[in-house]
Amino acid sequence: MAGYRSRWAVAAALVGAVGAGVVGCGGGEDGPGAQASDAASALRSAASEATDRWASATAEADRRFDEIKGGVDVTKDVTLGATATGQDGRTTAEVRVRNTAGGAKSFAVQVNFTDPGGGLRDAVVVTVADVPAGQTGKGTARSTHSLSGEVSAQVERAVRY
């Protein structure tokens, strides 16, 4: 997850640099400088909102995983289906978990929705409960908000408990 944090830090630094450079443009209240300043402000606002969503989504995922005691890492036993976007703009992906344990188990899977460059767009935790031994259970990861553009899903972490 450190890679995602560093990408957001770089993005925030670029937004700040662009915004600082644009604010210095002249042209009066209605000139190009003012328009550029407004654009830079909107860009900083969008970057701040994206950072807040990222922080909120990852904090919620961390909280959910912290509640699980005695979980076993089973990321290799999880597969994801293709992503799809519903009429509400939210992105979904089917989550399949394979229970290789000797008894029924539940699973918590963190699914990250990313853009083509690998940037984190959203993170959700899916619980697949009471999967019988030797069987496969299914769930659906659904983004917490509307995601536009090309989005893919990746398993960030998974535990069986």
C-alpha cells in the first residue's frame, strides 16, 4: 500500500506546484490569470477530495481487518471476475474464495479498484461467510461511489477465519 500513498503524495505535490505556478499569472480579475487560478483551485479541490476518499476507504478496510483475530492470509485462494459498471455508476466485481481448510470458514477480502495507471480509486472489504470445506464461496465487491473511466479490480489482501 506504500506505493499508493507515494503516488498520492506525488499527485498532491504536482497539484500544488501547478496551482502555485498558475496563480502567479497576470491578467486582472477576469483575465487568463484569474481563470487559471480558478482552474488550479478546482484541481486542488478535486485532488483533496480524492485523497479524502482514499484515506476513508483504506481506513475502513484497515478497521475491518483489525477486528479479525486469528485470520490466515489466503490471498492466493481468491479470484476476481471482470469489473462492470452499473446504472448508478458504481463498479462491481465478483469475488470467489476457495476454502482449503478442513471445516467451514469465513473470508474477508479487500478489493482495490484502480485506474489504468494503477492509481487507487476505491477500496472495499467483502465478507464471504460460512464457506464449506473444499468449496468455493462467492460475493460481490461494489465501489462505495461512482467511478468513471476504465477501472480494474485487484485483491489487496484476504484472510480466512
